Amino acid sequence: MQLVSRKNFLITLAAVMVVAMGIMALSLIQKRKAPKSDFDKQIEQVQTQSESTDIESLEKDLSQTDLSDLDQELQNIDQELEQAVY
């Protein structure tokens, strides 16, 4: 009798462990597939810029830098500051 109950316990424990490992695997897969945000893309671009200080490299880095949304960021910062003050 005790042997049967121990066997059932071990089977249940193994099933719980398999389910837990499956959940962990799914969560890892979902984290890896998460799309990159604009901020992450901008950080990657900054990290790929040349460390050289010659004029050609600086001009190349400057031409590849996207400053199109800079004004929008400043407006967002102003709005956040106004909300914090009031």
C-alpha cells in the first residue's frame, strides 16, 4: 500500500516538474521574440558608431544619426516637466 502511494507521489511530482519546465521554456522563448523598441534601436546605432576622430568618420557618423524626432522628444520632456510642476 505504501509502495503504491509513493509511486503515485513520484508520478505527480514528475508531471508537475515537466509542466513547470514547459512554462519556463515558453516564457524564455517569448522574451527572445519581444520586438525591439525605438530606444533599443537607437542605442544599438550609437554603439556601432566609429570611435575614430578623423573627419571622414565623424561626417559618416553624423550623416547616419537620425535627428528627425528630436523636437518631439523635447516637447515630451516639456510636457512631463509641466505635469510635475502642477
